[in-house]
Amino acid sequence: MSMLQLRDKFDSQDLKQWLDDHGYGAGQNFWIGANDLAKPGLFRWGLTANEVTFSKWARGEPNFMTIRGETEHCVELNPNTMEWNDSGCSKRMHFICETFSN
């Protein structure tokens, strides 16, 4: 099990359907498994270190802001719009994981 990787628009659409079916979304963002901790500006998936090739950034994102001394390096997902935002990695919020079959 690891934090979710959204590999393409189909993964994003499937996740949106699942979130809607299970009543998630109203004002609650989620961590997904992408970050640029290793090299700022180059987003990779945490488990595999593969470069993020599909993304759905919100307008003006990523913006790499520094808030209270912490630069935004991790990626959160807005389940209503399915758009991404970079945010400080210490921010407390729910996260989405995926499991792998053998």
C-alpha cells in the first residue's frame, strides 16, 4: 500500500467517481503521493520516484509559496474539482492510498 498515484485522466476519473459514490468532497482536500522534495520543481511519485507525467494543477499552481517558514513541496487534491495544489508537507489532512494486487 502507498499513497495514491494518478497516472492519467482515467485514474482521475475513476477516483472522482469513487469519491462521489462514497460521499467525500465537501471542503475536504486529500494528500496524494506526489512531491518535489528531491528536486524543487520536479514532481515525482513518492513510492516509485517516477516523474509525474499527468497532472491537473489548479490555476496558478504549483506556486511554491513559503508559509510560516515552510515551502510547498507536497501535492493535495481537491475532490470537488480534482485539481491539484502544492502545499506544505506538514499540513494535517486525510490522504488517499492505493493497494497493489499480486
